[in-house]
Amino acid sequence: MVHIFSRPPGRIKGIGRAAGGLILAAALLALAGCASVPPPDASMNQAQALLQSARDAGAADYDPVDLGFAQAKFQQAQASMAARKYADAANLAEEARADAELARTRAQLGSARAQVQAKVDENTRLRQQMEQAPARPASAPAPAAGSSAPSTLEDMPAPSASVLSAPLPQDGGFQPAPSQSAQNQDQGGQQ
């Protein structure tokens, strides 16, 4: 009696040999693939540079958690390099780079926030000083430091009528104002 689902006895051995050969070939390819991965020197250098950049930006103060993650992953990457596990080292170096970049960015943000807060505090202090200062009348301008000019317009002498009504020069150029002695002579002759 022949069952529909049964296999002929000679075929089972051939399938087993083919499957074993495929497994062996896959294992050899996997070993060959591991041996051909070059050391990730560029990734390691980039991760190390970003770690230093994060430290310089103040990540130890503003984001010590992400900086710690980056340092731990970089140390793991160095250990993988020493064990010649280059694929693992490359992955860990990339993770260390990403964590270091995050720590650097957060440190820069924290530093910027601190600068903004310092400016806000300074503005608040200056406003309080202005509120406490004695009030000046709005019509009186603030005297300029070190100026010898009169403090109000009433102190300035007006030019005489003869000076104002004098004809303009024929060439249409600028006519200098007469000196005080010339004004006094004009006024003295009219009296």
C-alpha cells in the first residue's frame, strides 16, 4: 500500500546531504564576511572628536547623562577594536558619536539659555535702578557730560535784526555769521 504523503526511501538521504551542504556554505560565508570587515578607524576618530567637542561645550555640566552614555559606548568600541570585532566596534562608535553629538547640542542649548537668563537678570536690575532714581522733569533735557553749551535755549542770545536782514552774497554761497564784535558795532551805531 502506498500512501500519498510518504516519500520514497532513497530521497531522504539526498535532501539531508543538500541541506548540510547549504549550512556549511553559509557558515563559511559568514566567517569570510567577518574577516573582511576593515577596522572602523574613521568612525572611531569621528566619535572621539565629537566626544571632545561635547566636553568643550560643557556637556559635563549641562548633559552629563548623554555624555556618560557616549563615553561608555566609546570605551566598548575600543574594547571591540582590541578584540578585532570590527563590525561591533563600528556600530558602537556610531552610537557613541550620536550620543556625543546629542550631549554637545544640549550643552550648547543649556549655555545659550544661561546667557539669556543672565541678560534678563541684568535688564531687571537696570529697570529697578531706573525706578529708584529720582525723577527728572520731562521738559528738561539731560545735560551732556563735559559740554560747555548752555543748558537751556533762553540763555542763548538772539542775532540782531541787521544780521538777519542782511542781503545774501551774490555768489549764493555760504555767508558766515558775523562775530560778536561786529554785532555790537551794528547795535552801537543805530542807537
